[in-house]
Amino acid sequence: MRTQSLAKIAVVGMVGVLALTACSNSKKSGSGLGGGASSSGATSGGTYTIAFEGPLSGDNQQLGINEVNAAELAVNQANAKGDLGFTLKLLKADDVGDPSKAPAAAAQVLQDNTVMGVIGPSFSGATKAVGNTYGDAGLAVITPSASNGTLQTLGFKTFHRIIPNDNVEGTQGADWLARKGLKKVFVVDDQSDYGKGVADAVQSELKAKGVTVTRSSVDAKTTDYGAAAQSVKSSGAGALFYGGYDAQAALFAKALKAVSYTGITAGGNGVKSSVFTKGAGDAGNGWYFTCGCLDATIATNAKQFTADYTKAYNTPPSTYSPEAFDATNALIQAIKDAKSKGSVTKASVLAAVNAVDYQGITTEVKFGADGEPAGATTVSLYTQKAGQIVSVGLLKDQS
Amino acid sequence: MTDFLNYLILGLTRGSMYALIALGYTLVYGVLQLINFAHSEVFMSGAFGSYIIIHAVVGDGKSLPWFGVPLVFILGLGSGALTGAVIAWSLERVAYRPLRRRGAPKLAFLISAIGMSFFLSQLAGKLFNRFTNNQFPTYFQQNRRVLSIAGADVSVIQLTLIVTAVLMMLFLDRLVSGTKLGRSIRGVAEDAPTAALMGINIDKTISRTFIIGGALGGAAGFLFGTAFTFSNIMGFLPGVKAFAAAVLGGIGNIRGAMIGGLLLGVVENLVPTAPWNGHAWIGIGWTDVVAFVVLVLVLVVRPSGILGERLGRAA
Amino acid sequence: MKTGFFSSPHVKRLAGCMALAFVLALMIGNQEGSQDDYGLAFRQAIFSPRIILFIAIGLLVFAAMTFWPYITPYLLRPGVRPLAVGGITVLVSQTLLKWSDDGRTGNGKFNSVASKAANTDGLAPMAKLFFSNYLGWILLLVTFGLGAAAILLSLRALAWVAAVLGVVGGIWAYTSQAAVRDFLGTPDHSTGGGVALIGYLTLAAAALATALATGDIADTRAFVNRLLAWRPGMPLVVLGLIVGVIAFVQATWFSPQGSNQTLTDTKNFFQGNGLANLAYQYLAWLGYVLFIATLLTAAAASYLRHKILGWVAAGLGTVALLLSLITMYDMTDLAAAAGVDGATGPWQNLGSGAWMACAAFFVLAGAGLVVATLGGRDEQDESAPAEAPAARSSDTLSRGFSAPGSSKVFLFVILATALFYPPTATGFWQKVLVSEIGIYVLLAIGLNVVVGWAGLLDLGFIAFYAIGSYTTAYLTGALPYKPPSFLHLSPLLAIPFAIAICLLAGVALGAPTLRLRGDYLAIVTLGFGEIIRITANNNPGNITNGPKGAFGIPHPRIELGPIKFVWGQNNLQYWYLLLVLIVIVVLLFRRLEASRLGRAWAAIREDEVAAQATGINTTRVKLLAFAIGASTSGVAGVFFASQIGYINPENFVLNNSILVVAYVVFGGMGSLPGAMAGAAVLTWLPEFLKDQVPAEDRQMWIGAVVLLMMIFRPAGLIPAKRRAAELRGLNRSSSAEVGAVPEGEGMGARA
């Protein structure tokens, strides 16, 4: 009984649906080949989006947050200046720093038709997973931190990075250590793509120079560096090179101090940051850092960046924040260039990125044909003195 | 020999941390036969809780009078324990008790605890920060040498960690074996329905077990943070290791957790670095592999851990 | 503390609710802590005016809990459940879902689109009206309020009004979104309008239920059952009707850059452009005719329960489906060849309409099939024997719905969705589907064997996935050590090898550890997972390339003489491959569950000693569980490696192992549909949350959802039948603490 009446109602409802959908659609007019209304009355002026892809959640999220905040700051500053002639938006795509999650993040980026360039991916692994995806889409990619030495050789058509790759840094660092006349050097990596890359480069170059190398690795998630420090000390090595990131290096430095290790201690680009100096404190004094970057004291606006960042995010800029800031500003510059030359499309922005020459706070952003930073072969040496990182000079001049 | 002793001391330090955390796993396992996966976040919360208190008291802590150091240390220990206890208690109320009421399958508890663990760790990240390098104010010279055994130095912090951990473990051992609360815990562990018939309030006993385990975990968080660093994701790895330590010693067995923790810490420091001259045969990179292989070997020989299960029933 | 005040249940409950409000205040909002000031985020959350909102929420929850007994009678009235579901659905569509994919509409959500659309000249006036002055919200409130009032006051007239409003509102919402889409003229995949339509129709149904109610107490299940039983296959016919009407009348068929063309537009577009005649005729009239013919045949077959008509409908639907596909291929191929702006190749640029037409034909054919394969009339009246196969299946999905053919109805709906929904989704969701959801569904199916059926807790399952992936990398020559080049395999050919190696690994892990019970086994498997990952990372002898990972694993390809099929960047190709893999595995495992081995697993899960006593070789059976579970994840590994093209040890961290266990338990241990649903939901959720909460907080929300789910539905989304029996009391005494715990107050004790 009841079901029957329900059925009737369903039929009536369906007829209603049919009628209404049919009516609502009758206004529409067909359009010929290539036609189609594409007016954009809903918004005014050009809005272009800069996408950021990096780890915003998961274990490495702080690295991504450091970068995305800096990128956001750059975008906000550019918008606030008001001389762009267009509006910039930032799209945050979280890839968890995981190559398997990166394709989805890249798809999210590519889905937005206003995206003109990508800052990221933060990690080399994620870059390997999506480099071709971005390349096929013709979307310019500038990574602030993926430094693996093979990325430029993998045929990613739109890949750029603003930091020198591991091999350059590691090789010159090893040469420098070898010039010190050391017999034995201890090389430790953090089992990450970056750390292992640098450490491998250092190790092979040292071996080539006839220096004995003891190699060890400590998982980056470890907090207890006691055994590692003790090993360095027991080995009697004249120097330690740590391939890894700043927070871990700070712990390592403290542990080394606890066992009163007296040899030379050095790290790569990933170590040279305020996170290290703050974390290691006194224990960090005397550490050396090899870095293919400009002396931050030259760039006057670096201080301004620190102040702005701190104001916006209640916390000072951290690992790779300045690099991300530079990368974003370089991309903004490229969009501006593209606009001044005509239209802003993915292709024109890519061309502009390839040709960009932007004076950033960490480096002069300029790319070689393979997307490597131009002039990346000049590696400088820095050291920590009384809690501050100071420049020693070009690495190849040091003895 | 000196080097060997150095590694041994490092191992004991790390092991005592593992043991303290493992006690939390083992206590809960004893009464509920459940792995409390969120215990690692209790441990984490202890570090943050004690940091806030210590930072409020000493600021940067550079100019502390000599008698202030132990006071601040005890304050930190206490606040860490308190935070841990509060978090563990809420954990039981939110993630365990409702499921017990519904007679959930055992694995559901595991998953609710995992959910809680994600939640707590990320909430702490949102509230405080997500850096992995937070440090306590330096209110004492951690690396000063206090003891020298056959050329191997023991620093203040190492001695403090080991002594504090051992004291707390002794205290817990007395608590469980000697007091009325301890008897009710053991009663519930042994046979919950019978214990209920004997007039033990099971809900309360379980709650208190969580509180005790949480206090120990929170205190361990403070000690760990003092010795190394702390962060919102600091709990996961020590948590896994401590769980392994608890199983190694015989889960549900308090003394087993202590022995398992110390053993695991020592093994982790001695085996990968052998022969202790800096040129390791195995290498520190294999530490976790060594730890788990030892665990498997022990379990193959003794399927319920070194000391077996005692607090809980052997099924 | 023993004073009456503090032990009063009300005080405790209030405290709990306030704690809830406090935690919510901490969770929601943009406040982020700082290393320099640990109290900052606290103060932002607590000492700002919005805390009042959260306290109000807390008080509301408190009131709801306290007055629950008074509310309950009303909640049992007919229509309440659909009313709530419909209201929430519309609410979700207007708060969480996107109403436009176009970057020009802000974040694309309802409020953002509405604010833009309300000021846009040239938008269809009805749509403009809908988006202006909060009319969308008012409509929802009025419809919901009328429905609620009708239920509370049992006013039939009001209910009719609400029902009409619901239908009108739904259609209005849907067409308004369509108008925006047409106006913007970009390909659009947003779901807001469609979901709002469903929600409003549910509201209408709720109102109808009230209007037609005969009793005071709702019996939704019996009602749905009656609906399903009324005419077998009829739900499918209705579904086909709705989907088909939308497809043929309103939806986009062809959308190269800058246009959304309905079927008639598409016809005009291709008129005289040399489209193959059949395809052109399909666009012009054949499609409509086929649809109506299939629909009528299926409806008649279903109404008359006529088997032969059923077969006819099934055949007609199949033919129509094939014709649709041919047309779709022809027109996209032609468009790309003719250089239409934005047309990129065959199968590209298709709007949702074409795929919806396919879905409609599929569903209608399914309806015909349901009727055609039905037992005789006599059998249906005593439906028990006819339902015996379904009853034996592991899940409780169709348990309540015992109408004949209802499990087939569900199956066809799910299949239609799996086949024809993904092409209409955005590139992002397609990617998520193939690179996360699908793979984890496969993994969860595998782990379900170990955890759900055999009852062995495995916290290192991801290790087998790693082994499968690295095996693929080796066989395709992406690792430092390569097989001789003539042996380089296509990834698909690597599947048997991966299965074999994972089987061996499963046995290798199982053999030494089988003496261990539950939690000891858990930690050992966890250790195994870590050992595999660390070994891959430490790279002894340079076999795995360490953290650099294996790059350049080729895409799958099939080359069998004339048949040549190469997978590339297209997600859909992977999706259909994955679907085939999943279907094969599911079919195999369904057989397995009911087999002797499946029953042996159940036996050792329940009581190992007793199982042994009944002559089950527990060692062999457990090893088989490990090996079979492992081999499934080996398949997943092959698929993953070749799809992403790059693997490194970071993909195989411990967290992923734990997550897979969580998927299985979340979905319902031991139930195949459960494990699949659990994995799908929990891998979908983080990606969905990307649009809802700050990325940094996603894991926090996932944790909260998992926690709530376990509190309120500890047996999982779709509990296994056997397990459900345990929960209901067959095996209650096995966990003695549970029975011994007295009733008391607790935050989760109610609701």
C-alpha cells in the first residue's frame, strides 16, 4: 500500500525533475568549433598563482614550513608594493616530503590554470618523482633546497635550483680538508638523500687525494649522538665532515664537545644556519661550513628579510627560508619580465625564468642551461665565531 | 678498554631512558593487555610541560646560584611527571574507557591510541612549534666531569639520568609490590573479574595505572629533553624502542622493562661500534637493525621475553 | 574529592564538555606556536573573543547529553534520520565542497563563489538570485526548519510544503552551479551543486516520509528493504533514469579549452565536420533513443519481473554502452586531429555527461541482469535459500537488506562508480586515486588476510611492499646492479617475480617468529619492517642505491603481437589497470575466505590451542597467511614502482605500516569490503582535508577522526559478520576486563 503511493510520488517527483532541468537548460545556446564563452566577469585583472610544493605535514614539515612562509612573505610583499600590475596568489601543495605523495601534490598544482611557476619540491626524492610531470606541463620549477647532484642530469625540462648541488660543495670541501695535510678524516652522513650525497662526494674526493676516510652514518631522526661522537674521538681522525642538516649537526656538535673532540669539524650548506648556531651554542664555535652561497653580510636586505619574517610568523627564519625567499622573488621577477614582454603564460614565464638575473639575499639567482645555478662552482668557507657565522673567504683560496 | 667503558656509559644512559618509557608500556600492558601506542606522546608532553615551567622560573638560566640547580631539576622532573600524568589520564578517559565500555576488539584500542598519538603530537606542534631542535635553558654545565672510571669519564648529565631513572624504577617497584594501590594493580592484572569481586574498583585502578605510567613517561620526557632536544615528534622513535625494550624484558613485567631497557641501550651502543676504536665493524647506521635483530634472537629463545610475563597473566 | 558536588555526574559531564570546547578552540584557527614564546598560541586561542563560540559549543553538547532521554522519542520518528542526513549533506556541500574549479572564483567554495556570482552581470538571473543575499543559506534553513517542524508537530501539510521546497531547492542549487560553470566556460569537475541536489532530495524524502508516515517510530532499514524488494532492480532503474537524464539533457559532453558543450551543443559542433556517421547519428538522435529504449525495457522488466525482458534490457544496455564509447572515441579523436583549441587526443576533453551516459547504460543493463538472473517467484517468497551465498560473505553491508538481488544492486552501483566516476574527476583526484587510494586499498586487502582473518598483528607489512617495489626496480634495470639487458622486463611481467619473492619473504619472516603470540609478533614484524627499510637506505654493496632511490622505472606496457598498449602519464590508464588487479585479488580472496584455509584462519584467530587440537596445522596455516598477504603487497609494489617511476626508502617508513593496520581496523577487521573502504576513506581524507584545513594540521584532524571513529564504531565501518557476532556477545568473556568494568560516567559513555 505504502510503497505503491511512494512509487507514485517518486514518479511525480521525477517528472518534475525532468521538467525543471529541461527548462533550466533551454536558454543555452550552442557554439561552433573553437567557440565558447570565456569571459571572466567573476574576477577583474590578472591573477597569477605561484605554487609551493613541499612537506607541510609529516616528519619533515618544519622544513616545508620554513620555505612556504618565506614564499608567502615574498608574495605578500610583492602584492603590497602594488606595482606588479597583477595580483599574486600562493598555492600551498603539501607533498609530505614523500615521493609517493608528490604526484598528487603536483596534480593539485597543475589543476589550477593560473599557476605560473612552482617553488619546490623541497626534497630531491619528491623532485625525482614529479620532475617529468612539471616538465611535460611546461611549468617552471625552482627548488630552494633539492640539492641532489644528479637532478640536473635526469632530463627534467623545467627544472631550476638556486643552491649548488652536493657534488660541487663536497668535492671542494674535501680538497680543502686534504690541503690541511690530514691523514685521517671521519665522514658522517645523516642517511638522507642530501647528506649522503655530500658525504659521498667528500669521501671519494678525499680517497682520491690519499686521505684515509672512516665513514659512518647516523639516522637523522636520532637525538642521541653520543656513540657517534665517541666513535669520532676514538678513531683519532684529524677532522670530521658531517653531511646533513643543521638541527642534527647542532646535536652532534654538542655531543662532540661532551667528549671533548679537538679536531677540525665541518659541515655543508645544510648545516650553515641560525638553527645550528642557536642549537649548538658554544659547541658550534670553530665549526666550518662549505657553502656555494653569497656572504650574507653583503646583502643588506637580508637583515630586513629576517625582521619581516619574524614579524609575520613570530619566529625567525630558519633552514632554507632565505633560499625560498630568493626563489620566490626570482619567480615573481620572471612573471614581471614575462608580463612586460607581452603575455603571461606558462611558456613565457618559463622562458623568463631561464633568463632571469635576480640579486637575492643569499645568492645571485641566475640559471645555467641545465637549471643549475650559474656560477655555482664558487664555494665559500664560513665558520662560527662566538656564536655568529662569519665568512672566511673562497674555499679554493684556503689552505 | 677506556673506549669500551665510554660506550657502555653512553649505553646505560640511553638504556635508562628506554627503561623509564618502557615502564609506561609495561604497566598498561599488565592491566589491560594492550599496547598503549600513545604513550610516546605522553613522553613528549612531559618535555613540553616541564619546559614551560622551567622557562617561566629560570628564563635563560645562565646565572643560577649553585643550590638552584637541583631545585630547578626537581621542579622540572615534577612538572614533567605531572603533565605526563594528566595527559595519560585524559588518554585513558578518551581513547580507552569508551572502547572498553563497548567491548571493542583489542586492535580497536591500538588504532584509537594511534589516532590519539597523531592528534597529540600534531596539536603540540600547532600549539608550541614544529621545530625539532627545542632545548631547555642551560642552567647547569651538563658536560662537566664528575666521575672517572678507568679513564672513562662520566658527565653530570649522564650520572643524573642514570641515577634518577634507577631511583624512579626502585620507587615504582616498591609501589607496585608494597602498597595497597600496587596490590590492586596486580590484582586487576592477574584476574580482573575476581579483583572486582574482591572490591577493587577496576576503573579507578586502570586510571591510576595510566597516571603512574604517565608520570614516569613525562619525567622521562623531561630527562630526555634536558640531555638532548625535544620536539613534537620526539616521542615516536624512543617510543618504539621502549616498546621493544618492554617486550625484550617480558612485557607486563616491571623488572623486565628495566632490564630490557638497559640491555637495549647498551646493545645499541656497544654492538654497532665494536671493536670500539672508531672503526666499527657494523656501523652506527645499523643501530636499529642491531636492536631488532637482538630482539628477535632473544624472543626466539625465550618467546615471552627475558624475565617472562609476571604482572600480567601468561595466557 | 569525595564530596557530592564533584562526583555528581552533571558536574563531571560539564567538565568534560568544557574540556572538549577548550581542545576545539586549540585545534581550530591559524594560531601557530613560536620557539620564542610557548604561550603565544595558547593565548591566541583562549584569550580571544572566539573562545565564547567554543564554550557555547561545549554547553550545547552538554545540554544535548543531559537532555538526551527527552530528545530520544522525537528522534525515533520517521523522517528524522534522512532529515539529518540531508541537512548535513547540504551543509557540507555549501561549506566544504567546491562549487567551481576556476581559479578566478577564489577558493571555489560556496561562499566565495556566491560572493563573486552575486555581482556578476550576465549570469543567468535565477542563478544570480540563488547566490545573492544568502538565499542559498536561507533556502536550506527554511527547508530544514519546515521539515523539522513537520516532524515535531506531525503536520502533514507542512511536510508536503517542505518536500516541494526540497525538490525545488535541489534543482535550483544544481542548475545555479551549472550556470556558473557555463558562464566561466572552463572545464569543471566541482561537486558542490550535485551534492547539494542529493542533500535537498534527501530532505524532500524526509519530508515525504513524515507526510506518509503511518507509525510514530521509524524503521529505516525495513523501509529500505521494502523499497529494494518491491521490484528487483528498480532502484537501479531509477538511478539510471536520474543519471541518464542529467547526462543527456544537461551535462557537458565535450569540453575542450573554454567551452562546456551539452549533447546538443556537441552535435552542432561536429555537424558537417566529417565525424563518422554512426557517432554523429548517436549525438543527433540515436543516443536519446537508446537511452529511452533501454530505460523502458529495464523498467518494464523490473516491474513485470520478466526474465526475457531483463535479458533484452541487459543486451540493449551493453550495446548502448559500447556505442557511447565508440562515439566518445570518434569525436575526441576527430577533435584532436582537426586541431580544435585545447583538444589533446582521443579520450581527452570529455565532459562528465558522456561518462554519465555510460554509467546510466551500465546501471540499466545491470538492472536487466538483476531481473534476468532472479530465482523463480516461489523462491523469492522464502528468500532465505536465494540469499545463502550472500549470507556467507564476510561483510555486514548487505546483512540488513535481505531483499532478493539487493547485493547485486549494490555491486552494480559500486562497479558503475568505479568504472565511470574517475574519468569525470579532476586530474588531482585521478592522481590521488591511482597513486594513493588504489594502492593502499590493495595493501589493505593483503593485510586483511594477516590481521583480519588469521588474527596475526603485523606492524611491518610495508616491508613486503618495499620488496615488491625493489624487485620491480631490479627487473626493469633501475638499480645499480642490473640483470642482463635481454632480461629487462616490463613491469607487468615483474608481477609474478614480485609475488614469488614476497611469498619467500613472508615465509622467511614467518618461520622464525611463529612461536610468538600477539604483541610479541607485532614488535618483531615492526622490527622486520625497519630492518628492510634501513637496509635499503644503508645500501650495503650498493644494491639499492641508498636514499637516492631507483629512478627511471619504466611504465607498464603490453606488446602481444598486434596488440600494443603503453601506459604513460595518463592516470586513467593506471586506474583501469589497478581496477583489474583489485578485482582479480578480491575475487580470489572471496573464494579463499570461504575455503578450508579461510576457516582454518578463523579457527586459529579465535583459539589457537583449540584449532591445533582439531587437527589444523597451525604453522602451515599461519605461514600461508603471511605469504598470501605479502604477495598481495608485492603486486601493489610493482604497480606503485612503475606508476611513480621512482622509489626510495622513504616510501617505506614505519608510519606507513602502522597506517595500513589502521586502515584495516578502521574499515572493519576481517571484512574485505571493510578493509577496502577503510583504506579508501583514510587515504581520501588527508587529500580532502587539503582544501579544508591548513596543511600542517591535516594529521591532527586525521588523528581526531580515527579516534572518534573507534570510540563510536569500534568494529569499523563495515564490520565482518563473524567479528560482529563476537562483539555482540558470543565471545564476550574472552576479554574479562570488559565485562568486569562497571557502568559509570565518561565522556564517551553516551551517544
